[in-house]
Amino acid sequence: MAAADRFPAEWEPQSAVLIAWPHDGTDWAPRLAEVEDTYIALVSAIVRFENAVICVADDDLQTYAEARLRSARVQMERVRFVVVEYDDTWLRDSGPITLKATGADDARFRLLDFRFTGWGGKYEASRDDRLIEALVAQGVFADATREEIDFALEGGGIETDGAGTLMTTWRCLHERHPQATREELSAKLADWLRQDRVLWLDHGYLEGDDTDAHIDTLARFAAEDAIVFQACDDANDSHHAELQAMTEELAALLTNDGRPYRLFPLPWAPPILDEGRRLAASYANFLIVDGAVLMPAYGDAQTDARAQAVMAEAFPTREIVAIDCRPLIWQNGSLHCITMQLPNGALSSAP
């Protein structure tokens, strides 16, 4: 890998957001109509600010998805479809982690293709593990080289500030690689992702999350010196002690130049249950796009509004757009989990 490559922050300019359309061959089948409504709202929001690239399983699904989007008056000139096989739609974890060359006139990109194991073998993921290779074969990317890395890592498990600092959770990486030490994992991540340092969180989890505590459900960079995180202010909630311990960890972290981070705690959503099962309603699972932050909402007007206010404070130059994500958390993820941004210039011209 060229030493000049770098891992852009999510708030840097983007070409598009990559998603995969749900269908009856995925785990969404029992509640497909509900989740399709969320996808329509998501695509409608994305194309207000940039392009959307939508994976579809076959031509018939493309025809159907296009009809649904047209009927919702989505700006279709900003939508591109690509026919490709996939097991499910969690592209944050199966999609490419994209590094960009640092030269001002250098348009090269490197697509890091880590192994996707269905979150440690919990689910079938063989087609998802081949997704990046298939997208490259379809000509989705511009001047990009795919690099296959025989190491299990999901995009939702890492968070970068774009300036050499990576944040992740020990729970997740240790679960994937139980024989590796923290020092070994730090060295590997820093090398592959071109980071100067790795910040580890030892605390934080959400019931209903089957990713083993992905960082994108817990704490996110809003700038090089700012972190937005999921707090819990309900002392009677089962998450309180763990998220309070995570808050203390975040307060002890220092920026690369030795200052405490500016911290933005997100409110705690009232419990959402599905047949007695607690669902992981995290406001930290937001997506940054050009000019906006797309924020998950969970149907409680007061708490959703408080979360939106925190986002507006953390991202003062961006519009905050709330999207109802209650259908998503039924399958243990939310808005950020189903998306993967592509840095500016990474997308090829549509055929």
C-alpha cells in the first residue's frame, strides 16, 4: 500500500452513498413493506445532497425499486442502480473501506476488502463477502484498486477523524480475534488504515445489537476535536452503568495535540420492544453526507427533537434530517449500518 494513502473522515466530500435494496430473499421479508418505506425516505434524503448508488439483486428488483422511488418523487437523476448478489443489506460492514491518495492531483483510491464473516459467523455472509469484488467488476468505481485483506473487520467497527486517529471498541475486535493482543490489533489497524494511533473503548453496548458493540452505535467523531456519543441518563435502565463508564472513558481521551475532546451526549430513547426483545435504538448511528447529517429517529417526538438539537450543536454548518428508523432496529441495526459513503471522486461515470 502506498504510504500516501489516507482514510478520509465521513464529513469530507463524497461521491455517493452506497446502499442495497431490501427484498424477500433477505431477512427483511417478514416486514418488507415497512423497511421499504424507510429506504425510500433514506434515498429521498440522500439525493437532496449527493448521489445514491443502489445495489439490487436482479433486473426485476431494479424495476420495482425504481417505480417505488419515482412514485415518491425522488430525484432519479441522482440515483444509479447496480445488479449484484448480496445476502443482506448491511453495507456499512460488507462495503468497501476506501482510502484516498493524498496528492492534490492524485485521483487514485484503494478499496480495502476485509473479510466479512457475518459478525463472527452469526449469519450466512458468503455473497456479502464477495460484494466489493462484484462491484469492482461492474465498474462502479473510478481509479480504484481493490486490496483483499484476510482479516475480519467491519466498517461499523471503526471510526476515523480523517487526521490519523482511529476509534474502536475492544469488545468487538477481541470477539473477532480472540488470540490477538490489543497492541497487535492496534498495529495492524494503524498500518492498513494509515492511522497514527488507535483509541480503544472498553465499555459500551446496546441490547439488541448483534455486532458485539460496533463503535458506530456508541461514539462518533464530529470533528477532529469532537465526539458525539450515545448516553443513558436513566439510572434504572440496564445500560446505565455501562454507558456511564463509556462516558468517563471518552472524557479521559485526548486529541492528537493533547486536549480533551468536546463531547456531545445524545439522549436515551425510551425502550422499544419487539415481542419482549429490547431493540438497539441508538442516535449515534447517524450518517454524514455533503451538507447534512441524516439522523435516525425512533418515534418519540420529545427525545427525537432533543437528539436533533444535539446534532445541530455538534454539526452547526449542516442540515439535520431525521429519518424514522424503527423498522431497521427490528433487524438489530440502524441508519449508518445500511449505508457506506464513497469519497469524492471514487465513483465512476454511469455507463
